[in-house]
Amino acid sequence: MLNLILFGPPGSGKGTQAENIIAKYGILHISTGDMFRYELSNNTELGQLAKSYMDKGELVPDSVTIAMLEKRVNENPDAKGIIFDGFPRTVAQAEALDALLASKGTEITTLLSLEVPTEELVARLLNRGHSSGRADDKDESIIRNRISVYHGDTKPVFDYYDEKRKAISIQGVGSIDDIFCSIQEQLDPLV
């Protein structure tokens, strides 16, 4: 079973490369953003619980997010693997994900981190902001803050998996195909 965490700062190409990985390896894509939108729009019990925190301007506790992840994993018992997108964002979440997968008799195979210089990220996101209309991609100070938050809060997750010899850095600059070739070089021996 190939269980991946696709990692990298905003604008590193995670979405594009996730599509390539899913197409090539046939694994389940679990996006926490998609999960939250589904649970909220369908007014599920977990969605209502998440909304109760969000309505107060609070972060949804990890326990709620993990419950959503577990539900999604349980709905797909025959999956050949999973690519986790947008989770974990903290070491505590990584530990909770490891515990969830261990309870299913599996574990994270690897964390792939797309490494892109800050100035390249800023340029990509500003460009995306012009084409997509996303407000958070139009303001350079907001973009730089998001990148800073990633490095401060989320980057320790890389270190957590690196200590377990499961973290791999991939150069995220170049053509989409070249970057995917680098990803395949890392994943092919694992399947």
C-alpha cells in the first residue's frame, strides 16, 4: 500500500503533481479541504461539529479532522493507497495520522516535499491570482505571510518524517513533466 503525504508551501505545485500521482499510481486522494466542504455542505454530524468551532472563529480540533479522515479511509477499504493533501499540518496531526493508519495495519510510506524558492512561489501565486481571481493570491503581503506560516508551523512535519527516514525533498522548479519524473524516480521503487 502506497500512503503518501504531498507536502510543500503554497504555490509549490502540489495540486498539479497530486493529479499526476493519482493517475499513475491509482491511489485515493484525500483532501482535507474537500472533506470539510463535503461534511459542511451535507450537514453531517461531523460537519455540524466542525461548523460549531468555525462559527466561533476557532480552529477545528484535530480530533474532528481525524474523525473525518477515518470516515473517508473506512469508505474506501480497497484503496491501493492514499495521497494525503493538506494534512498533516502540525506534528500533533502527523502523530494522530500515524496512529489512525497503524489502527488500519498500515503506515505512511513517504512524505514528498516540493521545494521551491520563496521568490518563485510569490511569482507563481501572484500569477495564479490574476488568472483564478483568488483574493489570497493577489496580495503579495498575504502570500509572503502564508509562506512564512508554512515554514514556521508546517515545516516541522517534514522533520518529523525525516527522523523516521520517510521524508524526501523534490526540486519543484522546472517543467511539470520533469518534476513528475523526479517524483516517479522516488515512488517507483516503493510500489
